[in-house]
Amino acid sequence: VVHVEGSRKVERRNLERLTALAAPLGVRVAVEVGRTALSKAAPLAYFVEHDLEEVDVGICLDFGHAHLDGDIVDAIETVSEHLVSTHVHDNRGRADDHLMPFDGTIDWPAALTAVQKVGYEGPFVFEIAGPGSTRDILARAKSAREKMERWLTST
């Protein structure tokens, strides 16, 4: 998973080089939905579809970044054709806090329903930060994961 923060031309060249190195290793490169003009959901989907059509690149949906940008369900639907990974964390809609899922203001039932609706079956990679011991953070992550799994299997 890489960030795209430069110009379209520079990022295309970088991604061509990176995918050429990754492909023989069986690794697929994904660009992350982020906070820059190019990396927000709609511009990123356009970039992948139109500038990288010959380059095997997917999209990593960062739930927290998409939430900061606005409608997370819309972001999921926008990137759905290219979705290959996720970064799962929450925030309160003002800063990239990397809170535990369900500790911020993301509407997780709506987001998880949207992910199911678009047919995503890949990994949900937690990308969290916060206070507490490693043991506490891992226990809270396990609890959040179980809550997500219950939601995904009940709908």
C-alpha cells in the first residue's frame, strides 16, 4: 500500500516502476485513499482507471481518510471496482486520529453494509494508534474485530 502525493505523471512513473518490481514476487500494489487532491476517493478511482489502465494497481480504502473527506459509503462505492485492501480505523471527523473502530463517528453498520454490497472479500487491516498498553490495545482491537464480524455475518 502506497500513498500518492505528487503529480499524476510522477506518480504514474513511480507506480510503473514499483509494480514491475512487485509483480515477479506475486505482490499487488495498492494506492491508498488519502487526504491529498489526487488520493481522495473519486480522483483516485479516476487516476487508476484512466492513467494506470495498463498498470496492475488496486486501491486500499482507508476508512478514516474517507470519513474525513465526507460520505464514506459514497467513497466505498466509488472505489469498489479497484478495492483490494483496507485500512480500518475511526476518527471524529476532524483529524486523522486512528482510533479503534466504533470509538469515533464513522457509521460502521452503513460502511460495512456498503463493503458487503460491493462484494469486497479482502482483508480488513487495522491501522490504529492510541494510549494504553499493548495488551489493552490488542484486546480492544479483538473486540472491535469481533463486533465487525458479527455485523458482517448478520446482514
